[in-house]
Amino acid sequence: MEPGPTCLGRSCFLAMKFNPYNALTLTTNEISVDEAYLSQDIHWTPPVNLLEPDWSITPVNDYAQVRKLYLDIETEGLDPKQHRIIMIGVMIDGDYSSTPEVTRLKLEKGHIFEASEPDNDDAERRILSQFLKAMRGLNPEIVSMHNGVDFDLPFIATRLKVLGMPCPIYRSPDSKFMSAASLNGRGIGYNPVYFTRPNDRGYVYNDGSFPQVVDTLHLAGQVDKIRADMHAYTLKYLAHYAGGRDEKRLELTYREMMECWRTRDTQKLRDYLIYDLEDQKIVSDFFIPAIWYQQMLIPMPVQELSVASPARKWNTLLQKFYKPLVGEQFKGFRGYYQLPEADIKRSYGGGATGCNPGMYRYFFKIDVSSLYPSLITRYGLTDLRKDPMRLAEKALATFKELRYIFKGAANGKGERIKDSYLFPQVAQMFDGVDLNNMSEGERKNYKTVDGSLKVCINGYYGFLGVGGYPFNSQRSAALVTAYGRVLMDKMIEVAERYCNVINIDTDGLCLQPKLVDEVGSQPPIKHPKTGELIEFNGGSYKHPITKELVKAPKNYINPEFVWAHVQAILPDEIEIELEESHPEGAMFAPKMKNYVYWSCKELAPQTKGLFRKRNRSKLQKQFPIKFCHLWAYESLEAAEAYYQSVLERLEAKPLEDLLAEVTFTQRIPINNKTLVQANLGLPGDKVSFYWASQQTFTPKGNARKKLDRFPIRVVENDDGSLRVSLQNIPTEYVFQELNSDWYKADINKIREGLVNV
């Protein structure tokens, strides 16, 4: 049973003074919030916390100095019980200055342990022995691989056991699921793998520690669940995604690799493996630092941090702090403290969202900085039944202050960060750095830490509302979103005097400034921080291409003027930013959480929602974006002419010219019967295909009138072009040419959805 009363409505607390928790009413399945009660005093300040937790951050070493080892293997096949390891590639980075193995093997450039001959257990045994000896000598802090938890390490472990060798790799039989990560729209299941002592085999590192295993495929899945902008999860693709490799690299298919091994052309294999190790370093440097620096805040090793959800991280922090205090009595807390039980999962209102559909020219955005964390600390939205010392609030405040330091460093405001009361605790991370003249590399490093802190900060609200964690709080989560809606209503009320509201998205507003003539002249307003006067109209903006400060049109209301008026009605601790201002911009928003916009005509668009759907052909992805661009910057007539040209192209062009535009590439979903029955592959396989017309027949062999769509396999040539590669077509089907009617109908549906707005 969940502790506490089932009703926290105002009728139960008539004798109490204002308290946000008085606005709650709990039923078995739902939490409702009296927003009018919260709205009556948005400047209310919670009582001073009488309990001060003894908690501080944990300094960590600079990631650049961390001993990292990148690992990849090449094998004869996928079954470790039958197929041997033919090469083991390793590359290192970090402070290995005291390790003699580095000089001997030149591991910074990558080293390959290569079996001396095929089909020989002794040859494989030798390279495994050499690899394990190098691991003992190097004693890396992190072993980084791509899909290594599912493939490389279990493969190595199985081969060691088959060959009767000591095995320092342990794979847990208990499978786990990463709810905070997504590959192709699905969560990641895995069995944890650890480097550990093999009981009595004597495999111990120099200082008795063990490497932390980090799989960059898991980290990519976490990032893609948030950004939803990755087109693949291969190591080669992610190296390009991270911006670390632009040039063409050596690529080999499995068949080509086996041919190289059979003919003993091992130099090509070695070159290929070195490329993989270089890509692994690029991808690791992009993803891992954000996880590494979370150790300052969350008491978990980096291997666990790399797979843990934000909810698990926060629950671990609170549990490790409070567990030693069980049975103690605190001043201001009734009774003796016991570890809490998880709240029963209930539904409650979400964040503020909305949209006034249309095409808009000249827009700007105002955004509340860290809205939900700010609401929690501003209004004291901590469940005292579980966190009587308000540790979470102090942790959030600490994380936000740390973020101020690293965000300032990343933005080149180095001197200002010394004023922070937390700077002494992280000063070692700035040793030898000229804060007034930081290099791009240094700023990039601090930006990574800033991103890591942002993830921790924003993860706390999600933790409050998730089920199954003892320190969650459905009550607090419901209040956080309710306060967000209340403040957003206040912001909109002010903004609508001077702007047309385009989009409302939880913590921000997208607005179009009105013409001065629509409102009438207004006196200037003082800047909330500097006191400088902000004029009613005109203003300035940073040009999206030149980055120079340019004067905005005088006939429009100044976005900064609107920002200042909105900020003036909010509590001081709730800060908003004028995030973007684009007088040359255009935005098309057909419905909430769906939009495409351009900062100016020449730049690439930013997209969200339906404009970012990935399970589409190139044509279907590009059509709505180009249609809207022509509509915004030329005319609706120009957009319609483009629409007609697309329909004509689908009808007139030969398939070879259209193949790149009409091909779909996706993994076959578990419940998809169409692609499986067409012999394209099995669920989980990544396939490419286009839709052809399908002719079906009755049992008597008569052709049915309806021509439906049927998938035809498409493959990539060596030069990157596409070609048709017929799969085994079921005998009851006869396929025709491209199903242009289906593609035209889909394009027409997209076009109607746009113009009807």
C-alpha cells in the first residue's frame, strides 16, 4: 500500500496556509490539481528548510587523461563455438605514460594481434594470450566497443573457454532492458558483461581494479531516443554523425573479408580493422565524456551510468544517501526515518502544448531555462515523506551551479566562472587552462560536461513520475507539470498583447511579433537585469549566416521588448531566454509538436514531428519540406507547380532514375507480415525496397481487378548507386512496374495536409 492520505484537496486543509500540495486531489487512478489555487500566488516562497543534508560533489579526473582502450575483433563467423577469432585490434588513449606496453606495441596508432595461420587453435590461443597480457599491463579504466557487450566480449569469452584458457570476462545470465534508449524505435535488451577475476586464475590488474565496459551502441540509442535524427547505428555511420570522419574509408563486406583471410591478404584486413578502431575512438569521444562526468554527481561506476536511465541514477543518489540514516530522527521530521515504498502509478496532466496552425514569416522563441528543475527548487516541490532533507533540491541547485561553470567555459566566459562558490571543487579541471583564451578543444570538452549536467538536471522530473522506484513521487510530478501550465498561461496572456502565438511546447513559446500599427506605440521597458531601456519596436538580431548584429525591421514590435514584459511577471528564479529571433525566417506549423522552419531562405531547415519521420522514402521526406519552402519564400502557386512536377515525374521517368527517391530503407518490424511474406527478410532485418504494383489472382487463376502494392528488393552498388535485385517472388503474385498511383496518392495526401492548414 502507498503511505499517506488519499485526498490532499483544499477541503482537507482549510486550517493550513498556502501550500502547493493542498491543490492535489488523489483518487485510485488519477491525480488532479486545482490550477486556480496555484495561480493565486505564483510568487509564493516555501518555508526555509530546517534540515541541511551533508552532501557534496565528487571530483573526477579529466576525461582526456582517463586510460581508454578501444577494442574490436574479426572472426571467421558468428558462432563462437565453431568459428575462430582471426584478429584482435586495440588502440589506446589517455595517460599511459607509466606503462611500458605502450612504447613496445605503439598502441596509440592501433595494434593488431593476428593469428599466424587459419584453422589453428594454437595460433588463436597465442593472440588471445598476447591480448590478455596487454590488458594486464595496460590496466585501462574504460574498454570501449561498439556492440561489444552483445558480440565481441561474449565471443572472446566463449573462445577462451573452448580453448581451456583463463577467462577474465563474465557475462551475466540476467538480461536487462534499457528503457532510456531506442534502436529503430525499440528499447535495447542486453546481458551485462564485466571484466573480473576468474576465481583462482590470478588475473588481477596492477592496482586491483577492473576496466569499465562501455558500449557505444547503447549510448547512441540513448541519444537517438531524444534526438530521433540518426539514420543508422553502425560504427561507420556514427563516426560521420559525430563529425569525426569526412573522407572515404576502406570498407569490406563479410565475403570480401573472408576472401582476404583465405588468400592471406591480411594487410587489407589489418587496414580495415585500424579504420574501425579510429572510428571507435571518434564515436567514444563524442558519447562517453557526458557519461564520465556524471560520476561527479551520481554514485555509480561509469559502466552502470552508461546503461542506467535518469530515474535509476536519481534513485541511486537518494538511496545511497538515506540508507545509512534509516532509524534516525531528524529535527522537523516526524518519527524515525524508514526507506520509502514506490508510489502507486497514477495519471496526471502533462506539460502545456498548443498550436495556431499556419505559415508564418518573422518568428522568435522564448524559452524557460530548465523549467521543471527551476519549478522544483523555486516552489519546494519535494515529497517530505521520502526526502525530508530536501536532498534532491540541493542536488538540483548544485547541478545547475556546476552547469553555470561549464556552460560559461564552453561559451568563452572563462573569467566569470571563478565567481561561483563551487569553482574550487572543480578547479582541477581547469589546471593549466587560460580562462581568457581557451582553445576550441578545451571549450568543446567543457561543452561536453555541460551536456552531461543538463541530462542529470532534466532527468529528475521524469524520475518523479516514473513507476517502480522507492524515491519517486507522483504528487510532486503532478505539481511540477501543473505549475508549468500555470506559468505558461501567464506568459501567453502577456505575449498575446504584442504577438501572434504560433506554438506552445511545455517550456517555451514560438511567437510572431505583431506590426506596430496593430498595437500602437508603447513606452520602453527596463531590462530585468541590466536596467537598460528596451525600445518597443525594431531592435536587433544576429544574422543566421554572417552572425553579425543586424537591425530588425522598425515596423514590427521588438522581440526583446516582449521578452522583458514576459520576464517581468515571473518569479525571479524562473528565467526565460530570447532563444532565437529570425526576421528573415519562416515557420510552418500544421499542429502542435510538428513544424518546419528556416532561419533564412538559404539555410537548411529545422524539423520536428511529421517533418522528421524516418520510415519514408527520400521523396516523401523531401516533398513537404520543399513544398513549404517554396510557399514561404516564393508563393503558394510556386509550391503547387512543384507538386505537379513531382506527380509528372512519378509517371514519366523510368524507374532507374527514380529508384533513389522512391526506395524505403528500414528494419522489418516484428508484426509486419507484408515484407516477410514477400520474402524480403525476417523481422529485425534491415531491408531496402520500393513499392511496385501487385497483381493478385483468384484460386481459379483469374486476375483480380485491384492492383495493390508489393515490395521489390533494392540493393546498393559499390559506387553507392541503387539497383533492383529481385527476391524470390511468391508464385501467386505478378509484379508490375513502380506503383506510381500509390506514391502519387501519398504525395497528394501530404500536400492536402499542408494546404488545408
